[in-house]
Amino acid sequence: MTDPQPQLSPDELRNWQLSIEEANRYNIFCHCRRCDREWIASDYVICNCGSQDVEYIACWQFPDD
């Protein structure tokens, strides 16, 4: 039985991983579960209210439309 989709070469995988890292840079949606504040950041930081209960979602996961 053959694999219907070819696997990535090591170079292709490395390029894909770098693309994901670049997409995440300065593009992390943050939502504080304590005070409900929302913001975009470039790192996984705590909320201004001091809460560490923050949800982080990479912005590239949101649709463009």
C-alpha cells in the first residue's frame, strides 16, 4: 500500500517550521480568563491584571475573512 501524500523532505520540513515561527512572531492572540482582556502580543505574557490564566492562540489559525 502506498502513501497517498508524499512526506516532506528535511529541508521542506525545516522551511515549513520556519514559516510557522514567522507567522507566530508578533501575532499571538491573548485572552485573560480572569478580567476578560484581549490583546495581540509577540510572546506568551501574563495579563496587566497580574493573572497568569491567559489563553494563547496563534493568529494564523484565524480565517482571513
